[in-house]
Amino acid sequence: MSAMRHLLSMADLDRDDIEQLLNLTESFTEVSARQIPKVPALRGKTIAWLFYEDSTRTRLSFETAAKRLSADSMNFSVSSSSVNKGESLRDTVETISAMGVDGIVVRHSGAGAPHRITQWTDACVVNAGDGWHQHPTQSLLDLYTATRHLGDLDGRRIAIVGDIKHSRVARSNAIGFAKMGAEVTFVAPQTLLPPSLEGWPVKVTHDLDEVIEDIDICYLLRMQLERQEQSVVPTLREFHEEYGLTAARASRLKDDALIMHPGPMNRGVEIAGEVADRPNAVITEQVTNGIAVRMAVLYLLLGSGLDLVDERADVA
């Protein structure tokens, strides 16, 4: 993993790579718990944020991770940039690269955009979400959260429920959990599944009640109304009744089963409000873990080799 230049997809990682990242994340979790949660590992490095889609959790998580690693940041606002004057993605990337950045974290509506960017820059590129395609750091933080609670994921059963068709998180997690030995099942109506699942390491069912008692993780996806060009369910109320994690369904989960969601939640659609607040719902913990995971990713791609747990290091 340390020899990799970019993080574009979970398909780029093997199990050893994932385990290395999760182990390093544990170290950064310890760093984040300090009174001054900062190390000089990326001092002198500059990271540019290239977000063509709205983001709150992911962007703030990456920015916090960079600050805790002592990196400098270059913020790029699409709404006030030359993109609105017709500047192409390539021209934007080449302009930013000319300013001497070491890494670019990109979110774009076009699947494959981060891969294209790697052809136009010498900087390391991290995919923070591209269209319906991939969101690798979300998958890594989900794996880290799951392993902290469940330990080894070999043989564990994961149900990914809801709007799979429009979800880059579903695609990344199908790969990530499968590589860690888990059995992944997509649960959705036919209208919310991709046209083809050939080659995907998943099972499929249209009945959440069929699997609810056997799963170790119920992973709920946000209903992405902004990505849908046509109505894919009769009503949101009907979707909740058929595929939402209601209080009744949640009571049928195993005692140690986790409830996960990438956020932001639509309470009353994919998850009942009271269920989201239960102790086995680790949704806010996922957000917390996202910072340490992204610290690990940035460190492995850009790290200078400094001791990241040196309490005496000067971080002023």
C-alpha cells in the first residue's frame, strides 16, 4: 500500500492493504484522543480540495485529517471559480498542480473523473466520491468501525439496504466487506438495483424480513432523491414499510448486530428516528472514525516518514 500513488477505488486494494490501513487508523485514533490531536507527519505538504459536488461530512473530515497531520490546504470553490467561465476539469487540475500541490482530494459527479485527473498531475489523488462509482474512504471507515465492534469479519453477514442503484457507497462496501471475508447481500426493490450485478461479490434479495435475523450489520443507504431522474418507488412511506429499518425490524436483529448509515439520514425513510438513536446504531461513530481513516490514507500516500506517535514532536 505504501508504494501506491493514488486511492481511487476499493478494487485497487487487497486484504493486506486494507488491514495495513486499518492498523494505521488505530494509531491515528490514539492521536485524535490526545489533548492536542496533532502530529507533524505532513508538515510542508500541501493538499488541494477539489469538490465539484456538495459535501459536508467528507470534506470536513478530510480537512480535519489534514490539519491534524500539519499539512497545508488549498481550498477550491467551484461556485466562485473559473469553472463557471467554462474552464475544463483538465485546465483546473493543471492550474492547481502548477501551484505545487502534493495531493488532490476530489469529489466529482462524473464516474472515473479521479482516474482521469491522475493523468494530468504529478500529485497524489484521493477519490472522495465519483458519481455512482466509488467512495473508498467511506468504505474504509465503515470497515474500521465494523472491526472495532465485531473483530474479524470472516463469515460475517452484511445486508446493504436501499438505494443501491445510485450509491457509490454500496459499490465500495460490496468490494471492501467481501475482501475482508464477509458475506454481502444487497436488499432492494428491483427498481433500486443496477441493471446488472454480474461479477459483483454479492447476493440479492428483495425481502429485508427474510434476512433481518441472520445479519451482523444492517447497513442502510440514503434514498438519493437528487440523483434520481424518475420515480423508483411508489411513495417514500411505502419504501419505509418495505425496506426501512423500523422499530419492529430492529428488535429482530441479533443482540450484537450493528446499524450503520453513511449519512445524512432521512429519518422515517430508510431508518426510523428512534432506531437511529439506539446504542447499536454506530452512525455518529462512523463520522468520528472517518477522520482517523483519512489521516491514515493521507499519511500513507504523502507521508514523510516521521514518527507519527512521537509525543515530543514539535507541532507548532
